[in-house]
Amino acid sequence: MKQSFALGFTLIELLVTVAMIAIVLTIGVPAFRDTVRNNVLTANINDFIATLNFARSEAVKRGISVTVRKTSTSNSVGWEGGWEVFSDNNADGTKDTSTDQVIRVHEPLTSNLTLRGNNNFVNRITYKPSGESNTFGSFALCDTSVSGNPTKRTARLLAVSILGRVSLTADSDNDGLLKKSDDTTFTSCTDP
């Protein structure tokens, strides 16, 4: 006698499988989205830090001032439109076509990111031959696809000292909010 077996799933097995997939997706997708956002912010702020450190080392190496200046596109307000590094022989922050040389150019950031400097770094930062910056201040990189106040999950805050050193600010009290160098809470991506 031959015995026949039915191949396939029962309705209960199928419902359990669908329920498990729904639970995994409900938990996993937001966590994955946060991981991707974190990686994008980290990669972009590290790229900007590398640019500032490069400009500082070029100023020391060349023995002249080197400026990092934002370039603008039609839809950018801040540094998200890209930036360029150039030798600045007279240290005035403007590129003179006859004497200054473009050293490096960076393309615009993706459309959901903003990079803004505070009042001291609205348009440029210049490094002197000693490696010092023209002033101190901060830059804020934010993901604009997330509404609300910037947190350590949606923004990066970069401080530049008068000596030209660059450092990321941290969440010193683990409340999820970034602190400025004066220990006040960072609350706006438009005013770092």
C-alpha cells in the first residue's frame, strides 16, 4: 500500500510564520534605519574633519595660510553645498585667481544633510602657517529627514579651538543631547 503525504503548510503554520516576519520587521527596520543614519552622519563628519586637518597640515607644510571655504549651489544655504581648500597667500579668506591655488574640492552632501558653521564659520575657516585657526567655533551636521531637536542619533557637533584642533562634542551626561563647548545644550541645526 502506498501512503500519500500532503506537501505544504497548514494555515496555522503559515499564520505563525507571517506573524514572526511581521514582528522581526517591526523591530528590525527602525533599528536598521538608525544604524544607516548613524553611519552616514559619522562618515560625513569624519570626511569634514579630515578636510580641516588636511588644511591645517597644508598651512604648516607650505608656510602660508590655507582656507577652507564653502561653495554654494542653488539650493544650499550652508556648507552642505560642498567646500574647497585653497592656499591663501594674503590670508583674506578669498581666493585670488592670480596667487592662490585650489588644493582640494569636496562635492555637495546628500540632500537630507545640512552642515552649518556658527557665526565664526559661516563661510570659511582659515589656518595660519602655525596651524592655528583664524578663530574658534563649531560646525553642526544634521539629518533633516528627522524632525525635532538634534540628538546624538540625528546630528554631529564639531568644535574647532583657536589652536586649530578639531574635536567632536559628546553627550557628557548621557541624556541623548549634544553639548556645545560652553556646556550648553545644542538645540538647533541652524545655529551651532
